[in-house]
Amino acid sequence: MSPKRIRLLIWKEFKQLRRDPLLLRIIFAMPILQLIMFGYVVAADVTHLPTAVVDLDHSAVSRQVEDAFAGSGYFVISAHPASEAAVRPLMDTGAVSVAVVVPEGTEAALTRGESAPVAVIVDGADGTTSGVALSYATQIVQQVNTRRLAAAGVDTSAVPGLDARVRVQFNPTLRSLNTMLPGLIGLICMISIVVVMSQAVVKERESGTLEQMFVTPITPAEYLTGKTVPYALVASAQALLVAVVGVTWFRVPFNGSIWVVVVGLVLFMLTVLGLGLLVSLVSRTRHQAQQTIMFLMLPAMVLSGFIFPLESMPSVLLPVAYAIPLTHVLVVMRGAFVHGAGFGDLAGPLAALAGFAVAVFGAALVAVNRRLKG
């Protein structure tokens, strides 16, 4: 390979990028906008759910229940229907997502030492939200009951039964963004890099400059290197920018080694750059390249473990999931950010990413060689 020819190719790519200020703004602004959008929207923390309280008891206990829900931060009391039947129309219109029903005679039953059920009705249209809301509501009712017993002088610790001592490792607050954002870094870099890179060659083919370049003494390896290096530098700046904004803006803790993240992202970006270049080489038009990228990215998002855990997938889909590079970079990023894992702990996914990078660039090299001979 000729360093001079590679240097000229790299300079040519940078000049083309500089001539397109809109593309430059998209390259650096799009990842930040995506991070902020995904960071606020994708997080699974459920707060400020509109809630209706049906108070049929009108007692101190019912007021304690309502105050507990209102003060939790998870629920906002937005309606006081007169009956349980009036809850359905409110849920149909989306006015409320949760309803708490305190039946008549609740306080009297508790005074007699009897159990008094409190009904919690959740709109099940959103399975994730309803499941989290039910968990929160159950905890709040249990807390109200515990406080009542303590106020009455009952030693709740003396009541026989199992005592579950729950301890959450790595993410004690169960803040979903702490596990979501490390994955977002890989996902956003993939989206922005592969879209830009997939247009790199097909744009030259449409303008007629690709054929002119292939009659020069440039070798396939030189062409790949010259095409990849500029976008690799841009991709590195993107990843650094997204990571810094994620840690500083969203206050996501970082518990691992920065070098693990760097190595993982470099291997992943090389894979994504090679994939985008390969798509650009085999596509005849920009529209065809865009359609191919969309076809590849949708399964990557769904099957990588970013949205749904791999453990819940059918076994027949697991080989497909592990054949997606995003799956392995998610393991690396979450392992470094949340678990504080090192190179030894993440050797498997790092090796997989290295294998993907070699395979994709090998395929791109073959495609360029065929194009030169054709």
C-alpha cells in the first residue's frame, strides 16, 4: 500500500465532507438530539401517572391511602369518581391510567382486626407501564398498612413470617436510564455512522467519479483505508460526544475502565463502517442503499437485547441475535458502565466484535476487488 495515495484519498474525503455543511451538522447534531430524545422517552421509569381515587369510605384510612399515592411521585391524583363504574369512561378517554378504590367499611374492618382489600385498577393497554404501576401501587398500600400498625403500637417485626431482605446490586435505585443509556451510545453511533457511510460509494457512482478512480493505480486495500479512516475519526468524535453528554447531562454513573469502552466502541465502529461501506458498494442507487440499511437496522434494534432481553426470546432466534454486532457492544457497554467489568470479563463479546470487523472488511475488500476487475 502507498501511504501517499492513502493520504490523498483521506484528504479527498475530508474535502467532500467540508463541502457539505448540512451533512456535517447532521453528523454531529443528530446523535445528540437522538440521545436526548431516547434518554427521556425510552427510559422505563414510570412517574406522574394520572390516577383516580374512588373513596367510598370517607375515613382517615382512605385519606391516608390517597395521600400516600399522591406523595409517592409515581401517581398524580387527577379525578375523584363517585363510583367504581365511573372509572371505565375515564380510562377509555385516557384521562386516567390507574384507579384506587377504597371500599365502604374499610376503616371499620381494620378496627375489628379484619382484612380490608383496596382495589387497584390499571389500564392494561400498555403492558410495561401497567406492570410497573401495579408494583408501585402494591408497595404503597403495604407501606400504609405498616405505618398504621406502627402508629397503633404493633411491633411489625414481631409478626411471624418470612422476612425478605432485598438488595439490588450495581443499580440500587433501579433507575432504568443507568442501564439504557450505555446501550443508547452504541445504538446511536450505529444509526448515524451506517447511514452516512452507506452513501459514500454510491454517491460517487451516481456522479461518475467512481469509474475514474478505479482506472488509477489505487489498490482495493488503499481504497478501503482511504474511505474508512475519515469516517472512523468522525465516528470516534461522535461516540465521545454522546458518551460525555450522556454521563454529564443524564448523570449516569460510570463504574468501569474507559479503555474497555474505547476498545469495544472502536471494534464496533469498524464493523459498522465496514457494513455501511459494503452496502454502498453493492447498491446501485442511494435509495437502494437506504432501503438495505433500514432492512438491516430494524432486526438489529429488536433482536440485540436493547428493547427485549435475550433471555425472553425464542431459542430459534438466539443464533440470529448473536450474529448481530449490536448485541455484543451492548454487553460491553453495560458491563463497563454498570458492572465495572474489565477485559477479562468481556473477552467473549470483544472477540466477537473483532471477528465481525475482520469479516465485514474482508467482504468489502472482495467487493472492491470485483469492482476494480469489472
